[in-house]
Amino acid sequence: MPPLTPDRLLQPGPAAAGLPAARALLPWHHRPGATIVIVDPYGSPTIARDLATFDRTEGLPGPGSLRIVSPGGRVPRYDADNSGMVAWASESTLDVEYAHAIAPGANILLVETPGGGSGGTVDMAQIVSAENYVISHHLGDVISQSFVATEQAVGPSIQSLRGAYLAAYADHVTVLAGAGDSGAAGFEPNQKTYYPSAVTSWPASDPLVTGVGGTRLDLDASGSRRSADTVWNDTYSKTANQLVDGDSGPNPLAGGGGESAVFGRPAYQNPVSSVTGPHRGVPDISMSAACTGAVNVYQSFGGQAPGWYVLCGTSEAAPLFAGVVALADQVAGHPLGLINPALYRLAAEHAPGLVSITSGDNSVSFTRDHRTRAVTGYRAQPGYSLAAGLGTIDARYFVPELARLA
């Protein structure tokens, strides 16, 4: 299989207004107990210091605890001239800061793996080994993953890489994964060119994983919504393309979603079979990810100037939702395990905590051989769609609803 890469949308840029960090508005917001597991190659050498700066600026308390483990072997010394290490340090910082922002009382366990691939890539076998260690030693309640590869690029080895997800299911650990940042497109094995037709990303497509897609929030300066959320799609935004790719585009910049070419429809998606057909549909749920509404992240590791950077993508959405699941764990008083059946039951009940995304799509375009190529994706609609899943959440209602059902 090809190695997996970090979210390619994690590029530095000038600090700007983005999604505000969560505030303690509800009685269970700071409740301690759950542990969020963040798994990233290399990690960040300055994560504790950077999280402390983030918390001081945002007015947040420190986490219940912040631990770093490296169960997959010795992590190489950080090299500021290694672009891959710099990218993964940025990824790790985003994941930790925004999972913590949503669930300030939760514990954070950053699981670093040795990496070793060129250009910041990493062998998924390292991730599987590290996650198996975490699960077998009962170190966490919800695992957040911010790495993707198209199913076709991974190939038949997908089945042999599911061990950690099977173990998590048996041990009642929730596993999340971002649905990808290329809309209905995805990289070929060379990680440079795109498939010319719609594809779906793994591990979000695994039925034992909750796939997290992307939305775009429309907020005013105070953080209040001006209009309903839409599917994240910045493919034709010159501002977003300059931030991410350094050109005017179009480049595929949208939330991933579609029909799995590997996994059949799980029973919990039977109520939405008219949309998914016989396939596993992705995503299950969506959270903020737009590059035209990016979040502010503080980072001070070598390879770039210390300061605030704007980051985006489903690498933002996955840790945000990990924080939400941790809150539900804390309300329930126990880990929730695989939450997908509960999500679709809540949708069937028309629970107020689920909010449909009814506008937008994840169709994208890109230039190849001096021609603009289009990959037709999926449109949002009331209920379930392959662009936004079941929609997004209103945490005031969703957290206790999920705690009740899962």
C-alpha cells in the first residue's frame, strides 16, 4: 500500500479570525474523565508549551492531563529541515488544541509513531501497532485520526490493516477519521495526481470508524451564526487556493464523501440505503473544516516562525468531533464505543441534536495535462447525503442524546 500523508491543507498562513474555541456554557463542559487519543507520526516537540499558550489566549483551563507515548518505537529527533516532520508537528498541534478546546476537562494522550517515509508519509502499519497498544492497555476512550488515503491507492491491504478497529470495537473505544479534503476526488498512489472519477477515502470508510466530513460555518465577528452551515467546498475560492496550494486554483478543496468500493453497507446505514445503495456511505457526520473559515492554531516548533497559523480541513473536523464524543463519554460516565448505530438511530428519531446540511456539494476540479478536469460528487439534501452525512450537530442537545443511546 502507499504510505499515508498528513492533511495537505495544514499550511501556514497569517493568523485570521476563525472558529472560536469552545467556552464553558454548559454544566458538563468541564467535567473530567474521558481520554482523547491523538495519533500522529513524529508528534510535536513543543506541544505542551504551545497548548499552554493556546489556553492562556483562549481563556481555557489546561487539560486534565497531557501525556505523550511512543509505543511503536523510538521517534527520531525533531529536524526543523525535514518538511515531513514540520507538517506532522503542525497536524499534531491542530489535533491537540482543538480536541481540547471542545472538551477542556478531558485528558489528552498524544501517541507518536516513528514515521520514516519520504515527504512526510508514514506506513499505516505503525499506526495500527500504536493503536493496538493503546487499546490493549486501556489508555483512551476516543481515538482521533487525521490521515487519509483513497481506497484504491491502499488496495487489498485494507483488510489486513483493520486490526486496531476490530480491537477498538471489542473494547468499546470510539474511533474517528477525517473523510478527506479532496471532495469526491482523491490522490493516486503517487500522492501527486488525482483519480479522474469519484473515489472514497480510508480509514473513514471502515464501518467500525466514524467518518467525519466538512462544513463551512457562516459566523459574524462574535461567533454567532448568520446562516445555516453548508458543505465545505473551497475548490473555486482563490483565497483558499492561495493559502493551501499557493496558486489560484482550481484545486480539490472540499469535504470527502462517497460510496465505498471496499465495504458493503453496514446494518446501521440500512435506513439510508436509498442514498448509499449496497455500499458503506461516507461521511457519517460533519464538522467545521472550511479554509475560508479556518481556525487559529499556536505553534512554536522549528522550521517556521513561532506564532499563530490558520489551518483547516477534516483534520480540524475530526478532533473537534473527538471533543464532542469525549463530552458525551463524560455525561454517560463510560466510553461509548462504536457510535455509528446511535447516530443513525438519532436521525431516525429526528433528534434535535442532529442538524441537516441541505446546501452545497463536494464536486471538485483540477488541472491535469493543461486541461481542467471535473470530478462530479454529491449534493447535500435533507437527511443523509454523501456530501455531509447526517449533517452536523447542536452540542447542547447532541451530547446528552448520544450519551443516552450509545
